[in-house]
Amino acid sequence: MSQVAGRMAVQAGACALEWEQGGRGVLIGGVPGVAPARVVILGGGTVGFNAAQMAVGLQADVTLLDRDPAVLERLSNHFGASVRAVYSNRTTIEEHIYHASLVIGAVLIPGAAAPRLVTRAHLAEMLPGAVLVDVSIDQGGCFETSKPTTHADPTFVKEGIVHYCVANMPGAVPHTSTYALNNATLPHVLALADKGWRQALRDDPHLRAGLNVCAGRVTHPAVAQALGYPVAAADDLLAGP
Amino acid sequence: MSQVAGRMAVQAGACALEWEQGGRGVLIGGVPGVAPARVVILGGGTVGFNAAQMAVGLQADVTLLDRDPAVLERLSNHFGASVRAVYSNRTTIEEHIYHASLVIGAVLIPGAAAPRLVTRAHLAEMLPGAVLVDVSIDQGGCFETSKPTTHADPTFVKEGIVHYCVANMPGAVPHTSTYALNNATLPHVLALADKGWRQALRDDPHLRAGLNVCAGRVTHPAVAQALGYPVAAADDLLAGP
Amino acid sequence: MSQVAGRMAVQAGACALEWEQGGRGVLIGGVPGVAPARVVILGGGTVGFNAAQMAVGLQADVTLLDRDPAVLERLSNHFGASVRAVYSNRTTIEEHIYHASLVIGAVLIPGAAAPRLVTRAHLAEMLPGAVLVDVSIDQGGCFETSKPTTHADPTFVKEGIVHYCVANMPGAVPHTSTYALNNATLPHVLALADKGWRQALRDDPHLRAGLNVCAGRVTHPAVAQALGYPVAAADDLLAGP
Amino acid sequence: MSQVAGRMAVQAGACALEWEQGGRGVLIGGVPGVAPARVVILGGGTVGFNAAQMAVGLQADVTLLDRDPAVLERLSNHFGASVRAVYSNRTTIEEHIYHASLVIGAVLIPGAAAPRLVTRAHLAEMLPGAVLVDVSIDQGGCFETSKPTTHADPTFVKEGIVHYCVANMPGAVPHTSTYALNNATLPHVLALADKGWRQALRDDPHLRAGLNVCAGRVTHPAVAQALGYPVAAADDLLAGP
Amino acid sequence: MSQVAGRMAVQAGACALEWEQGGRGVLIGGVPGVAPARVVILGGGTVGFNAAQMAVGLQADVTLLDRDPAVLERLSNHFGASVRAVYSNRTTIEEHIYHASLVIGAVLIPGAAAPRLVTRAHLAEMLPGAVLVDVSIDQGGCFETSKPTTHADPTFVKEGIVHYCVANMPGAVPHTSTYALNNATLPHVLALADKGWRQALRDDPHLRAGLNVCAGRVTHPAVAQALGYPVAAADDLLAGP
Amino acid sequence: MSQVAGRMAVQAGACALEWEQGGRGVLIGGVPGVAPARVVILGGGTVGFNAAQMAVGLQADVTLLDRDPAVLERLSNHFGASVRAVYSNRTTIEEHIYHASLVIGAVLIPGAAAPRLVTRAHLAEMLPGAVLVDVSIDQGGCFETSKPTTHADPTFVKEGIVHYCVANMPGAVPHTSTYALNNATLPHVLALADKGWRQALRDDPHLRAGLNVCAGRVTHPAVAQALGYPVAAADDLLAGP
């Protein structure tokens, strides 16, 4: 679903930049003679990578920020000069969002609340009509001013900045999302059906890593930390007969 | 403006494909494991070329049809395997639009009415929720069922097919369009201001080629033919003192 | 050798598609104005990846099917829109091979018999003169109708479909294959010569992973399973003095 | 047809390089660790351009020679570092063919005999088992040792060098060639049928440029020169009532 | 020679940016995590195109300015998103050079003095240690503060800005330049030797276009205008017996 | 820093190839009609990869040699036909350096002395004016004739071959290098400051892997081997209270 959301973030942002939607009225890739819009992507995981692919494909001027040197190297090698891969800190974030037409928040920390990278105070320094797309909205959002919206009414304007914060972005393309989800989950569903949940979780570390709660205990470290519960070892809970 | 319209056609089409807009609910570029949407572009001029650039950039499965072998060769050399450049005739058009999620009509014959390439009867054979974007709408449209729409209400559904027929597409991105228009017209404006219209038109064959009416006579061959007027030679009308 | 076989599969298929060889008489990459041939590659391992590289290079219309989401994502990121990376199941295989001019079977399960992905019944639905290249022939083939052939007489026609099933494909390009094999094996050969087989196998887990039989016992899990023998732990057999 | 022939030249050459066909036994694109084969293309017109596209696509090490600086610049800009575009003269031809595994002769001078760029004496200096593909064979061939062959028996070996000199290369892929030919000729056929030959030739300078003989007189300058006839002006012969 | 100069401009600029040379001490392409240097190229002719190719190749952040919409479109289509092709005027020039690490002046008006695009006053607004490479120095230079330098001492610093103004840039790579020059001029030299200068000039419009002075009269319009002489028609002067 | 050094190696080599610097006077990427210079890169680690990116970007004719098949495969997949990835041994090194204009030594064995891949005897067989850039100079250099130089006087000529052996290459671009270094080290610096060195080393295996000496004992295996000391286990030395 992160792939779908990352790819959709760019087309949603491109449409929100249209004048009618309250945006700056810029074409994301410009045209020969007119420079393209600046797109800033916060986070270089699956969402950020897929967003970068689409933004580059539309010929935008793309900067991606992340804190992990290994991620920056991999992205830089993949995209070459078509994406600026920049180390993320307060200074570089501010430096880049103030000139951006589109900022995509793609900072997902599994199970934990997203960090607030762009505050209300930042908005006043941004270009009027710039667009924020908050893909992290399902985990609270990475912009201070984000609040969940729906596909029926996807955007709102605050401090002159257009916010797109649809909570279930893949829902807009159910045809694609259903197949993508099936491809990812069907093998697990078959294992659960064939072996029973306990054995299936024992056999497959990837499936087990997705276990949040078992026998009334929180087994996922990030969930436990976010909610203030102790974390229980999945292995122990699954070990019984 | 053709560059702007061609590029916008793809993002408008991508958004119209969303379920909420009445579209098929497919993501134009698919995701790994799920094949991308088929995009068919009718016409390989400036509009079609720019649309193809953006559609390829979004990783769609793109076919472009045109009747001019030189255009097909140039496009094929430019895009390589990422665009199928196919000779356009009734058979190939039908073959391709029946499997397409997005059809972009980009057939512009300067000054003349656009040919009706997709008829009402074709719509019944197309995929439900497929999207037609008619960039030729300013010259009557190249789909039989097209009628002009506005940015405030850009689409309508007919026979299960979503139609996007905004008459002034570049108006959605006025920031970009204004600069693009200035770049293209400012040299002519300066020439008109500096030399007067008659001398400016005499000196510049490109400007003269854009003259439609002069001294009450139609000087543009395609306009004359479309409206049933005789065509007058611009050179003669400009020759006077 | 998988690299050589994967790359050769495309040139062998391209030649087998020629009319004189019994093929459909299509040029794999088409020409401007004429759509390219559809190439379907079953399996995204080393063979499939190398075949995809060559097929894209010849500007074919390439679809690659695999069951592993991680493989699909890696291939999709590598090839972008020039290869459709599709999740493999009975439905998608049938959907794609019925329109294909060239199908390359590249499903290799180490030590095990290849699964029969294309049956005799499928052939009747395929395009007459389509070509099957079975790179899995060394492990029994992944097409039901495959039987091994030689470089001297590489193809046969069954049910109107051309089969290329040369058992030792790299043998066609011995100059390249010899160097490739030397590069891959020389370090192991030197280790075996310097240290003796037992110590060399103890020191290098990659070499040990290639051990099939030791002290009369089958040590490779896939071989053991395919032949119905119990599997013995290589570590134990090598531990002795 | 030049597009088809240029593209086929590479796949024909790749197959002829196989050991079984008498070739050097090299894989045209090599594999990681083993350098690719050197491919030399003589002539940068439509045939040479299409051959270069395919050879680059197969990851060969490609050098293209031509005498026209404008052609070299265009090819160099198109292919970047993946094709060496080298000025063609006796020295550079010899320098390059002596290290080549595949030499493609693509020197077509419309209506005239092809120049003999590679002589019998050159063959002794070439790599044993190298392959010559003579696309110019229809105009006498650009290799001294060429003589026409057929798809049924496409190659012969002379001085240790494999010659592929099929006179009608596009005949191997009739499905593709027929469509390509239709696309190119149908508009002319319709014009001839609608207007009669005389008027059609008068109206269309491209069609007229293809006129070889009219009213018993040779009208094509190159044909006239090659055959020793005087050249007659097509315009005059067509002017009559 | 413009090709050589354009390509050299980037490597000369990259080296002049080193700290030891007085430059800003930035690596032109940055590294993963550190944004690349901004390179601004003034002029999109042969020099500018070749400079852009190399700057993009080094993964710089490249903007190219030109006044001709057709040039901007061609460059934009060629480079896609890796070069911003921007319409050149006073505003856009200032906007871009003030953030640039490297500015390449590639404005060549054949036979005329180069326009002064960057003035002394501009230098104070530029980044300290930025580099100017003036490829137009042979025609007076397009930076106000340029004065010719030599390969032995190629740069000087003025107002904190490094100037590279070597008058004969191709002289640094005589091996390459000699071959390039031979390729371009040998056909003309042979024509002059074979036919005599008068006939050679009559026969070849390209050669004739290079004629500056004939029979004591200036025949090149731009030279005549720059020096204040009347321009004589080459055709008339060559017509004599 | 390896990224900076690898990228700088190419621009340093390009400049050293200029005639004024004692080089062959070739432009690294050639121009249309004149073949590019051959660049040979010894070693496919971070330095070699970054050097290859830049050399390809300048359109050089690049060969990279390495002994690790996995490295060769990864590089070959990344660069496709634009870099020849060749298995490194005495024969292939000699084969390639004798025709090279630029050889970049990028063989870094962590903590150990670099192997001497190019000897004094090799120099006599190389092209006069060829350039060696020894990025391994900090570990003794991988060319027999290397000796450290400085940015103030970066090259010397020995046996007609230009040597660039600056010991601290990133020092030439301190602006870029400082940021790159900060990005890589700041997280470690913060951990050291927050937790104390002992705990920081205990918690982070990457940091611990960089520990060379602890409590008077050599803890890095390669350093110990190179200097003839016994190696101590870092884990034990850090375990104390």
C-alpha cells in the first residue's frame, strides 16, 4: 500500500496545485522555458521512493531528505542527478520547504507516531498556494496542521497552504490496490488457512513481525512504546502447544 | 500552450481515473506486481508528445497513434520501447482504445475542425470507467460525445465513460502558462510595438503565418476552408504603403 | 551460466520468430509504426532478469511474471515502465501468453524439477508461430511439450508453436561461457587445490551450499526432496578430522 | 524497409556468431566479468541507426563510422557514450574492424553501387570467426567478398570470416514488414489511384523523387550515373497534358 | 571546436572550483546527502549543449538559459528533467547566477561581439568563490570583467569570483582537437585543392557562408556590422570568370 | 570520503590529461567523430563506483576491473553497456591499461596496504602522456611508482606517465567534504557525547567495527595483520564496567 500511496501522492499534489483547487497554479514539470516546480519529499522509504519516481517522471525539480546515509546513497545511485538526496535536519528542511511548491510528508516509523517535521510557524514562510501532501496522516501526520480528510473532500487550506491529508489514499484506486493487496497477502492468507494461525506465525518470521497483539499482550515493540504498554515476546506466546 | 495542455492532459486523466471521480479506480502506473494502465494518445504533435512524456514518466503503458511516418519515426527514436508508436487507422484505433484506461485526443489540425476519431458507438466497447481527455475540444473535439466543460466542473460521464473536456486547460496553471505565453509572444509584441503591425508582419514569416484576417479578408487557408470563405494572400494585403 | 542462458534466450527466440524457422515472422522490436512483439518471461531470477535486459534492449513489449513480491519490486524499480512486473498465477500466465509472440521459461528451483507452467492445452490458445524458449529444460522443462534439443537442430514445432529447448545453451558461445565460468569457479578451484576439499568446504559457506552428496549421503535439501532421499547435514559430515 | 533491415542485421549477426554457425562463439553483450563483443557499423543512415539501437540494446561495444559530420553529431547526441561515433576513413575503418566480432555494412548510396569498404585482404587481419553482415548486398555489397544468400542458407564462410548476405532481409519477418510497407506506401497508393500517376507525381515531391524512369528516360540522377545514361528532368516529362 | 570548448568548459570549471584554485571548494556533483553545485549555462547553441551534457554527466544541478523558444524546446526534450531550460532575460539571469557555483558563458553570435550578460555589479551578489568560464572570450567575452588568459595561467580572481577566460580552450587537448578539426575541414581542404578557391566557394553554400572577406570587401554580414563596413554579396564577387 | 575521492578522481584525471599538465592532450569524452579516451578503473568499491559514474557522465570509454563476481554483476546491472565490468587478473589489467589514457587506482583493502597492481615495468608499455590517479595513496598506493603529492603541486611525471597522487583528495572541496563528513559522523558524535565512548561502542556494531586500538591493544584485524600485532577482541575490552 505504501507503493500506491507514494505514487498517488504526486498526482494528488499535481492536481491540488491547480488554481481551481486553491493551489499556486503551477504545472509540476513546467514547460520548456519555464522552470519546473520544486517538490520536496520528506523520507526516503517505500513511500518516498515511489513518490520520487513519479515526481521525476513528471519532470519536477525533486529534493528528497532522509537521515539515513545508506538510504541517501541508494537513492542517489538510483536517481543520479534527477533527485537531490539531502541529509535531513532542521536547517535543510527549512531551506528546502520555503521554496517548494509541493511538499510530500513520507516519514513512516512503523507503529509509532510520525514526527512533526513542518510546524504551523513554517507555513507563513512557504510560497502561497504551495501544497502539502501528508502520507503519514494514518499515524497522526508529519505536519502540525494536518487533519484527516476524505476522497470526497480531499483538501483544505490553512495559512494559505493547501493540505491534502486523505487518510486512506489507496482507496482512490481500488482496482489497483485490491490486486496489490492480494499479491502481498494471499500467500499469508493461504498459510493461515492451511496451518492455523499459531503454526503459520511460528513458521514465518515476516508474518510474525506483523503481530501486534497476542493473548492479550502487545507484541510489537513500536506499538507498545507508543501506547505505553510493556512489550511481550511473540516467540514465547506462540510456543505453547 | 500546446505543451501545457499536453502535459496537463495526463495529470487530469490520472485524477479522473480515481474512483471518486467516476473512473475505473486504477493507478496510471500500476505498482510492482500489478500492470500499469493502458494510455492511448491520438496524435503525435506537440500535445501528443508532451502527453507521452508525462504518461511515460508516470510509468503508464503508452501507445501513440499518428498517420505521419516521419512523426512515428521521430517519436519512436525518442521514446524507444517506452512508447508504442503505431500507424493510425480505423482498425488500430479500435484495437487500442478498447483496452485503454485513458484515451487522450490530441489531434489538432491548425484552423480546422478536429476529426471525430472516437464515436458514441465506440464507447460501449470500452472499459467501464475509462477516461477520455479531449484536448481538441477548442476545435470541436475529436470524440463524438465531447462537449466543453470548465475547471470548476471538469468531467461528465456518458455511456459509462468519463469525459474531461475543459476548453481552456492551461487556465488551471496560470502561473506556468503566463510565463510560457510571455516567452512565446513577447518578441512578437515588441516587434508590433516597435515597427507597427504592418511592418512587423512583413518582416516575420512566422508572425505572418498566424494572421487569420486582414482588411476584412480571411488570410489563413485552414480557417478559410473551414468557414467556406475564399482565402486571400497576406503578402498582397500587407504590401500597400 | 544463468546470465549467459538468459541473454541467449532472447536472441534465440528472436531468430526462431523468423518465418524460415517456422515462427510468426515478426521482428521482436517492431519498427516505428508497427507495434513490437509481446515477450513474456516466466520467472524473475538471474535468467529472467538477463532475458528482460536483452528483450528491453531490442525494444520488445516485455512482461515478466514472478511470485515473489520482493523480486517484483526490485525488477520494477530497475526497469521502470519498460517491463511490466506482474504477480504470477494461473490467471495472469494465461492472460499474457495468449497474446505473446515469445515466451521464455526461466523458472529454476535449485535442485528441483521445474514446475509445468504451460501445458499442451495452452498451446491451442496461443498465436500460431509463437515461440517458446525453455531455459529450464535442464531440470525437465517448464513447458509440458518441451523435450531437449541441440544446437545443431535447436527447434521443433508442436501444435503450431515453435519450441527452442537446447539443453546446454551456453555451449553456443563457448568463448564467452568459458571466461564466465572461469571467473566464477577459479577462486573455488584454487581453494580446493590449496586446502583440500574438506577444509575448503568448511571455510566457505557458498561452496558448501553447492555440495550435493558427501560420504554417500545427499546433503542438498532440494535434491533430497526431489529424489526422495533423507537429507544429511553437510556440517556434520565435514566435521570429522 | 531500412528500419527492418538495420534491426535484423544485429539479431542475424548475433546468431551467426554462435559456434554452431561457424562464428567466434561469443555472446554479443558479454556477461558481467566478460567484456562484450565489439560491433562496428559502417554508415550512419537509417540502417546504421537502427542497427546501433539494437546493438546497444544487447549491450554490445558499438562503434559507428560515417563521413558526414552532421550525422556523427546527431548520432553522438542521441546515443551519448554508448556508441562511439567515429569519422570514417581508411585508417579508422581498419583500426576498428580488426578487433571487431561483428561488422555491419550499412552504406547505402541511393541508386548507386555500394562502395567496397572491406576488401578480401582485410579479412586475413580480422578475428577468426568474426561475422560480416552486408545490408548493402542489394546494391552489390560493401564487402568485396560478399555474394547474395537466402534465408534458407543465409551464411557462408570465406577466409575464416562468416558472411551473412541475405538479399531480402525483411522477408524473414513478413508480418512486421508487410505492415511497415503498408504504412509507408498506402498514402502513395491511394494518391496514385485517386489522381492518376501523372498528377500524383506532380503533386508530391517525395513521390516524384522516387521516380526512376519516365517515358523511356532515366529521371533519377544516381541511377543515371551508375548506368551511364543521361538524366532527364522529371518535371519536364510530367508537365505534358 | 565549439564541441571541444563546451565540453572543456565544465571540466575547467570543476577544477577551478577547487579550494586551491581560489574556488568555493565544492564538488560539482555533490555526494549523496550533500546537494550538487548549481551550474548556469548562458546560451543553448553547440557550446551550451555540450557543456550541459558534461555538467549533467557530473550530476550537477544545471540550468540553461536561452532566448529562442525553439532552442529551449529542443534542449528540454533532449535533457528532460535533468536540465532546467529557462527563457533568458535580465530577471532570470540574475535569479540564477546569484545562487550558482559555476556560470558558463556560451553566447556566441557569429562574427559579432558577445553581449555583456554579467556585469561587474553582478559579481558582488554572487557566491564568494563562484567560477565564471567565459567561452565567448574570443569574441570579447560575455562577462564585463573577463580578459583573456592562457593555459599556463588560466584563472584570475576579481571581486572574489574566479574567472577562467582561456582564449583558445581546445588548445589544451590538441590530440582530440586536431582530429576534430581535420574531420570538419578536410573535405573543404580537398575541395579547395581540387577545384581552386573560387569554384569551391561557388559550389558549396556552407563553405561560402564562412567567407569573411573577398576581393577587399567584407562579405559576412555580422562581421560587416560589427566593424562598421558595408556588406558585399559573396555571390557577385565570386561570379567573375 | 570515498564518494568524494572517487568523483574527484575523474575530474583530476581529466585536467591532468591536458597538454599543459604533461598529459596526452585528449578530451576525456572525445567529440562526435573522435573516439573518447579509454578510462580504466581498478576496483569496484565505493571509490570505483563513484569514479565510474563520473567517467560515464563525461562520456568516456570506461572499463572497470574487480575480482568479486557479485561486485561485477551489480556494477554491470547498474551501468549496462556504458561500463565494461571485467574480471580482474594480471592478464586483463595489462590488456586494458596499455590502451588507456586514464587509469584510476581504487583498490582499498580496509586497514591493509594496497596491492601493487601497476609496476614500473608496465609504464613503458602505456601510452605516453597517460595519467594515473592513485586514490589508494593513503594506504601506500596501488601503483609502484606512486608517491604522495599535495593539492599545491598535485602531479609529477615518471617514465612519461603523469601521476596524480594527492594524499587527501577530499581536501580540495572542503565545502562538500565537510557536509558529507558531518552527515556520516554526527550521529556517532552525538552517541559518544550522550552515552560515553564505552557504551556507544557497545551499542553500535558499525561504530565498534571502526575501533582500531583499545586499551593499548589493536582491535582491528586488518590493522593488526598489516602491522604484525596480535588482534584483540573489541567485545572483551569493552565488557568491563
